[in-house]
Amino acid sequence: MPRISGASLEEHRGRTNARIFAAMTRLLGERGYDAMTLADIATTAGLARTAMYNYYPDKESLLIAFTAHETASYLERLDAELDTVSTPIDRLRVFIRIQLDHLATRHIGAGSVAGVLSEDGERRMAEHIAPLADRLRAIIRAGVEQRYLAAEDVDLLVPLVTATIAGRSTADLTADRLEHAIDATTSYVLRGLGARVGKDGKARRLPASAAD
């Protein structure tokens, strides 16, 4: 019977999962998803290969669990930051900043595993990342309703904004270049959504005729 670390089996599993996810994060940065194996992750995490299979029978199930964990942590951070601002434009700025900052330190995304997941795996992956799109949809909808953004089909805008953000590679950028990438992407998205921002950086509501 494997040695239990922690006061309970649940705590033990939590600690082991943390080691597995930390190992996966490290290997994603060093090798990428395709080049790593469950055996590699087990070794990096300090686990026996058989113990690894007790947690995850294959790499796909591990990837989905890892994505769920990462998304939950990310949404907690995002929601805390969104709560510090009030207008839809400022919330959109926060969304873009947090997303690009997150991508700068992560080495996997939906696009990087396209084609390697089963149909069921893709469905489960989409379910885990759906709350992120929900946050963006709510921000854009509020912007339209409050006349900060031009009236458009919100469900059409969400994937366009998501693609713009995800398509801007920020991995390994220096702090200055990352800041420039965030500012440039934010300006591009705001212009594309029809926002009007004064020289003081504050958003202006659109005239009723322009918002319709």
C-alpha cells in the first residue's frame, strides 16, 4: 500500500495532484505537450509510474484535469481583479491584461492541443474553459447595454475578441515588451468594438444614435 502523505486520503490525493500539475507545468515549458509522456511526468513529480496510472490512465485525462485546475485558479484571479473596477471598458481592459499576462507564463492553450484530443476530450475541454467566454460575454453585453460599445451581435463578438487575444503570443516577452503588447492589444480590441476613449484614458458613452 502506498505511503500516505497528509492527514487523510483526500489531503494525500490533493498533494499528489499538486506535484503532478507542477511537473506538467515544468515539462510543458521544457518540451511541449506532444513530447512529454505520463512516465516523464511521473518521474518529474517523484512518483512511480504505476502510481501515476492510479490518478490518470492516459495523457488526455491528465490534460483535461490540468486544464480544469488551471482555469479555476485563473478565474479566481480574474474575478478578484474585475471586482476592483466598475465600467465595462475598465473591466474589458482588466480581462485583456490578465489574459495576456497569463499567456506569458503558460505554455499550453486550446490551439496548441488542437487535433490531439478525442471528440469527447475536446467536448470536456470546452466545458472547462466555457466560463472564461461567459465572463467576456457579460462584459461586452454590459458595454453595449450601457452605450460604451457599439451595438453588435455579442455572441459574434466574443470569439473575435478571444481570437485576437489568444493570437497575440506573449510567451517569454520581457516586462516592457509585455506591457507594450497588452496596451496595443487593448487599443486594438477597443477600437474594433467601437469604444470611444478620451485622451485622459476614460471611456465616453456613445450617443444613442451611434450606439444603435
